[in-house]
Amino acid sequence: MGKLFYIMGKSSTGKDTIFKDVSEREELGLRNLVMYTTRPIREKETDGVEYHFVTEDEADELQRQGKIIELRAYHTVHGIWKYFTVDDEHTDLEHYDYIAIGTLESYVKLKEYYGDGKVIPIYIEVDDGNRLERALKRERKPQNRKFEEMCRRFLADAEDFSEENLQKAGITKRFCNDNEREECMQEIADYIRQCQKEGSRA
């Protein structure tokens, strides 16, 4: 029986970099559970890797077909962006382990859908001051400059990932990414390997 290792955390905690590194470690044998979004593709992103980038019409069609497990719609300064998980032919949790990246809300819904013990949370945290510095550095690049959206996300994260919500979701273990990113990634890889070993003995 496979497991879904679910990476989450506030914005600018390094989730994308950690996800890419851990998912590419062949010894873990993880498959990517790629989510869907209607937001525009960003620089250095690849369709089908970070997300499946779809139009509003395509999202509506998947909803009509009853294939969407969970969906989140965000009112950004650039319009409504949707992020969602689809139960499609790419996912076989009976035989394989997967890794995905998303929000606390989506983690809870996926846990309800797949069953307790099948979805393992990987919660990454970074000091708020460090997060803000990282976000500002990214948005200062000429191709970004979306400062209003950066502020909206920062404030929304404080509410979405409140201590109360983390406790309700059963999040107890946390991985700190304030200092050496390599150490954080190795700690996460070791934790996944430990969970896989425990699962194989079950």
C-alpha cells in the first residue's frame, strides 16, 4: 500500500525547491502527484511538472465529470486563480508512493478522501522575517513586481496556517528551513524513508 507525502507551508518557505529535490531522489521511488491550476505559468515552470496548467473551461469540465477531489479559489489582484486535485489515471496509491505540494486545506481534504494514514504531512516552516525578505527579493526581479499579491499571500498565510488550524489538521512534526536548505531536504528525505520502512513492515 502506497503513501502520499504532502509538502506544505506558508509562501516563501522553499516548498518548490524542496519538492523538486526530494521528488528527484531515485532511492525514494516517489511519483509526483501533479495538481492543477488556472493561474498563469511562471518563469522556469513546466506544464505537467509543477502543475497541470488549464483554462477555466477545462477546470469546469473536470468539475462536471466529478473528477475534482478538492478545489481552492483565490481572489488575487490578477483575478481568480484556482488550484485543485484531480482523481485521474496518473494516481495509483495501491502500488506506489507519491509526493505532492499544496495547502493545509487541501491536505485535510485529501486525507479525508484517501483515508487516514495514507497521506503523510511534510510541514515546512521559516521565520516570518526571513520569509518576507525572500518574498521581497523574488518580487524585485523585473519579470515579477507583483508586490500587492505578495502582501496578500503573506497575510492570508498567517490565517490559513494558524496554530489552531495546524492542530485541527493533526500537524505535529515540522521541518525548519531557516538556515541550511540542504540539511532540511536531507531531514525530509530521511523521514520519508523511515515512513516507507514502517509501512513495509505493517
